[in-house]
Amino acid sequence: MTSKHRFDDRVAVVTGAGRGIGRAYALLLAELGAKVVVNDLGGTIEGAGADAAPARTVAAEINDAGGTAIADTSDVSTIDGGRRPVERAVEAFGRIDVVINNAGNVRYAGLPDIDAENIESHLAVHVLGAFHTSRAAWPHMLGQNYGRIVHTGSIGMFGLPDNLGYATAKSALIGMAHSMTVSAGEHDIKVNVIAPNAMTRMGGGPSEGMDQLREQGHGGTDVMDPALVAPMAAYLAHQVCDVSGEVFLAGAGRFAHLFVGVTEGYLAPDPSAAGIEDIVANLDRVKDRSGHYVPANLMECVSHYMAHR
């Protein structure tokens, strides 16, 4: 690929890279010159079992095309498994510059039938998986004053009737990215979230909500190819990326910025005597989005919100 935005001399770990969107990320980074650790446990979409073939197949595909990649089949939901892909990157290539946390699972269920084990299984892969790899890479990134971490979120955070565990885990990654951004301080370490729009096997399980999307014509076409998500992931992983703690949608030829904003709200005439009646009478002002602001961190949010004190 001809591009001025190359990854020559950069080393990337991509988790969940044996299929679908993760595979598209790994292939594009390698095509642009990165050395890639292709991590994939090779389990089912629910997160059960293991198979070394997907990771090995993608690594071989990269190497056969003239790139450089090694396969890793660690389970990133565990501490040791999350550390291992980063260790392999450093052992094989001498450094770690990029971590794309894409490993995931989905077990469709909603209230009232969903149980705690369902929630825990999603948190283990999506949230702890992203934490373990990022934590392992962090000292290396601090030492070289450079790093890019991309968490794979999802518009699934907005909810379907039967994706409660998945939505909960994906939304947690936004808070993780914000907090990691604050931790990075002045270091050139950027942490962002990508929310893909593509059809993969993760969207193919038995789901009332996904069935509705497919019936509306939002799946199964070339425009939903995972490769159309990868350019945004590559941007967020590149040295030209100068944003952090942000969320971007990508796919189907469109790219967009998703953000959490706060309205100016309603300030009671006597703040110390505010009650339920004030909220009921002024709910439209509380919800009015004109003039909203987007806080970059907790302190900025509190400072703005408490500016009247």
C-alpha cells in the first residue's frame, strides 16, 4: 500500500486478530510496515474453547505477503495471558508501540433472564483483557515516551433488548480510556476507543436485536466489510494521532466522533433550598443541549459544573 502514514520500525499487538475486525486491523498495520503480534485465543463467539489456527493463519498471511508477524494464542482475560503478547513483542522485536485491544465475546441475554455470570464473562474479556495488555505495555511506553492504545468499543453500548452484558462491558472502555489518558499526563501516550460498524461472526449469534438490524438491511453487504473500519484504527495507532480519551465510530465509508457531553442545566435561585419541584418544573432546561460542554476529565467536569459556587 502506498501511504505516507507508515508504521515502519513500529511494533503492534492486536488482540482478537484471528478473525473479523481484528484481522483487518492486523493486516492493515502490517501492510503499512508494522511488525505485528497477532493474538487470538480462537474461542467461540461466547468465549468458550480455544483454537490456535486463526492466529497462526493471519500471521502466516502477513508473512506470506512480505510483512512481519508472529502468532500468539494467549487468553488476555487472565493476568498472565494479557501480559504474554506484550512480552512476545518485546522479545521478538525489541519494543512495543501499539496495543489494539480487540478481543471480545458476546453472549446475548437481557433482563429478566440474564445472570451475573453473563456480565462477568463480558467484563473478563473486554474490560480486564484491555486492562491486562495495556498495563503490561505501559512501562515500556513510559520508558520510550511513546505509545498508542486503542480499545475496541461498540455502538452496542447504546443497547439492544438482549445485549446487556456486552453493552455494559463496551461502555466501560470509555471510562478506562479517559482515566488512562489522565495517567499518561505529558507523555506521548494516546489512548482512544474505536466503535466499529461492520458485520462479523460476533453479530451472527441468535439475537432478537441483531435480527432486527439485519431485517432493516444493515448487514451482509460489502459496505459492512471490516476492512472499512481499519483506517480509523490505524489512525488512532499512528504517531500523527494527537487526540486521547476520545471515541470514534468507523465503518461503511463513514467516520464520526462520539462524545459524552453535559448540558448547562438549570441553577436553582436558592441552591441550598433546591427540591424535586425545581427539577419537575425545569426539566426542559436541565435537558437542553444547546451550549453543552464536553469535559476532558473529572476535574474539568467538576470545575465547570460547580462554577456557580
